[in-house]
Amino acid sequence: MSGSVRVLFAAAEVVPYAKVGGLADVAGALPKALAALGLDVRVIMPLYGSISKKDFAIQKLKELPPLAVPPDGKKAVLWQTTLPGSEVKILFVENRALFGRTGIYSHPRTGQGYDDNAQRFGFYNRAVLEALRGSDWIPQIIHGNDYHCGLIPVYLRMRYGDDPNLAGIRTVFSIHNLAYQGRFPMDDFSGLDLPEELAHPMGALEYYGEINYMKAGLIFSDVLNTVSEKYAQEIQSSGEYGAGLEGVLQSRSADLYGILNGVDYSRWNPETDPLIDHPYSQEDLTGKEKNKAALLKAFHLPESANRIPLVGMISRLADQKGFDLLLEKAEQILQLDLQLVILGTGQKEYHRRLEQVAKKYPRKLGLALTFDNALAHQIEAGADMFLIPSRYEPCGLNQMYSLRYGTIPVVRSTGGLADTVIDLDGSPERGNGFAFQDYDAEAMLDALTRAIRAYADQNGWQALVRRAMGFDFSWARSAERYRELYQKALHK
């Protein structure tokens, strides 16, 4: 495939401009890796009120006047800058009424999703295509991500199929988390300017009396992928993994691929990380012990007289992430020879219960119920182990960050966790962490206990740390897979 293939990468969040989850990390890194392979890549996202035009040198795109976006002519103004550390152009769709708020999907104070999200992202999807109509740069591929881009392939086929410039565009649709589907009341359909049959029972947008943007993307896109090979298998099964769309995914199984996310090692590297106090490397680990001491101090935890492991967690506090398992065994975990630090926000019930546990074990549990990027880097550098007991995990990035930082992951073997973490007891020569199979609190406790036992042998532990740091999950490898995926889409 020629290196000049043109790709428009559409996402609702992109690092460093706006981030809620792992999608933003992917959208900020993958386009740069694709450009390094020679592809002509541009990115497009909404311009939220929280994004500083001044800080990011965002300039109005003068060659395109404000767009009147169908069906009702709402205005979209286009802005542009380049992704930091690259020459990749990123476009922003501005409509202050829809995107001028500081929240991306939800109200920052209440945490509740905006009532007009169906309209907001329907407008964004239509604006993406209207912007292309007035551009002298037409992509061969539009790569949409998650439900926020689910209507792009629908509009492309239903409203722009006769446009000589846009009709040949192929679509790739990436599922980052099938649980978030963009389900809205059927009343919202009337504002989308799409054929009514799409909302009829069993129609492409209809889902149990609602409309479903994720379902639309799955049906109308040329090629589908998700963010690990294991998750691609899991979401075709019934139950929690399939989230009600397993039948649609099974019908598209020939077009569904799993490509593991990568890590941006320019941001996550203990040798060069500006957010940690003491750099270190695979060859010289002395800085890691110093980072541990600094991390304990930051969480007001005492240094242990006898050497015990420090376990880190950075996560949304949600059912998906296994906090029900953690709280079920919290007493037993904190009576083990370990200390635990947790960074994250989420369900208020988990905030309350974790605060209760922290009060009871102030010398064992450190809690930061907030979002703090610098502290996240410090936890990766200072912890000895990293616990991820997820119910499901499409890809997961923290286990890959942890491996690079020599922070041994203890995970439930699901999705991308299963594709990246090799259990030490099951494979002593290749193991890089500890894994448990069943979503069960006792199984999680057993995995932690095995890790603590391994930590007691410091010579063996240091060898494990060095081996873990040698695993390569760079974006370069994943970008090659995406280039192959684009080839498949172009030949559909």
C-alpha cells in the first residue's frame, strides 16, 4: 500500500486537549505513529470550552468559511493546530452552544450525561463530512472511534453517496469500550435527518425502543476493530462482554479485528519522565527505590522497617474495574505484608467505602480521590506492583505502563490484560506479572499473595522487574497493524 494513503482520524477526545479515558491516549498517539509510517493523517475533534486556543496555538482555518450544517443550518467553525511533537494537523469543530461547555460528555458538577448528547455528536458527525465537502484534501479512509463517531458512516452512505468527492471514502470503526454505546431516546431520531426505516424495529439505529449510535457504526462501517485480540473474541459472546450487541458483531465477524493499543514511550518512560523525581532504567534500578520513598511520603504512609511491597491502583472507581472485589477482601488484603495507594474518581459509593477503609488502616492505605496526571506517573514509578482486577478490560494501558516502569502487574486475565500479562507461575521463563482467571475476590487475593511471596525473593524479583521492562508495546507495532487494516478497507 502506498505510504501516501490519506486518513482522517475522528475522535471525541484527544490528548492533550481533552481526556476522559484511554480513547484520548490512543487518539493522541496513533495518528503520529501512522504519520511516521508515511501515511497522510489528520485528526478531527470537537472544540470544547475547556480547550485553550492560546495554550495550544489553535488558529481559525481561514480557507473554510463557517459551515451551515444540515439539516437546520447550525454553524460550525473550523480551527486547526498540530499535535504536539509532530506535524500531524488536528482540526476542531466549534459550535459554542453544543461544545462550549467545559464538560466533554457530562456536567462536571453532577457527573450526569448531557441531555443533548445525541444532538451534539450527531452534529459533530455531520460537520466532519460537511468540512470535507469544502476541502481540497479528501481522505481515502475515515477512521471513527466509539459511539461518538457512529453516525459518520451512516451519513456518508445515506446523505453523501452521490457526492463525487466523498462517495469513494471507506470507513474504519474502532470499539474502545462496547459498554458505552450512545443510547438515546427515540425522540432524538427526528433531528438526525436520516431515513425513518433506520429507526424502525430491527433497524440499524434501533435498539429496544431507543437509538444506538454504536450499533449504527458497527453495521455501516466497512471494517471494524477493537483494542485487543482477546476483547474481539469476548464481545462476540453473550452476556456482559457482548453488551447486547453480540448478534450484530457475530454478523460482522469476518470484518472484525483485534489490534492491541500501544504506549507512547515519549510520555511513559522512566529514563526520561519529567514527572518523576528519580529517573531509572532497566540496567540501573536505584531510582525506583527512591521514587517509592517519595511516593510513600506523598500519601503520608510510613516507610516499612521490614521491606514490604507497595501496590498501586490508578482507575475509575467503577464496577467494571473490580472495586467490588477489592472491597470484599479489603480487610484481608490490608492485613497482608503490603501497602496500597489508590488514585481515581468514580462512583460515590466507592468513594465513601474506600474512605472508611483508609480511616481504619491509615498506615496501610493511601487514597487520592481525584485526577492527577503527575501523581499517576509517580505511582507507576514508585509502586512495586500494580493491581487491575477488572471485570472486563478492552485493552488497558496501565498494565503496559507498569511493565515499562518495572511495576509488576497483578491482573484479571481478560481482554487486553490477557494479551499482555504472562503469569509468572505459569511461565517462569517468560512471565512478567501475576494473573487470575475467574472474576472472584478469592482468586484476586490468591494472585496478590503469590506476588508478595515472589517479592520476598529480592534477587528473583529484580530479575522479574528487568524482564518486565524489556517488553515492547510501542505504537510503531500497532500502527503497522492499522496500516494493514486500512488496506482491507480500501479493497472492500
